[in-house]
Amino acid sequence: QVQLVESGGGLVQPGGSLRLSCAASGILFRIYAMGWYRQAPGKQRELVASITANNSTNYADSVKGRFTMSRDNAKNTVSLQMNSLKPEDTANYYCNTHPPYRTYWGQGTQVTVSS
């Protein structure tokens, strides 16, 4: 049974930083491309960042230069370092494979950027 468990969200002021983590179990993690996704209230879920099995990364234009995704295949984790956060980054953040499997979605972790 596949489990993806996100953590690290919280309330942060504009300009602040957060580091999200996602722990994966039940899959052969190292062979999968992974993604961080987010969904704000009233909006569709969107891909924020992705990383291939070979550690090649790609970012949405809205977060390029501010967010950095990484993976640790020994620990079956992916992380998202988020700097210079903006109010428009407020959303629930999820990890999943890339492209995502419908049945792998977890609860996500809430990020709120507000003064």
C-alpha cells in the first residue's frame, strides 16, 4: 500500500521560508519522478515542482528562483525548500509521483503566507 505523507507546513510572513518534506512508502521510490503540487481554495491543483529519478528538476514559472526541490533516495523522501514566500503561495501542498497517480494523494500540508 502506497503512502505519501507530507509535513512542514505552517503560517509564515511574506518573505519568509518553509521547508516541506514528503515521506514515501510502498513504492520503489528511486525509479519514480516525483512532484510537489498545490491547491488553493477555489482553484485547481497545480504542479509546482518536479524531479526526475536522475535529479533533474523543473519548476512552475511562479516559483522559479524561490523554490528548490530535492530528493533523498536512501530515505525515500522529497523536500521542497520555499524561500521569499508570497501570499499567493498560500495553499495545501501535496507530493505525488509525476505524473500523479490518483490513488496516491495524501492529506497534504497547509502553507499560509500572511502578515
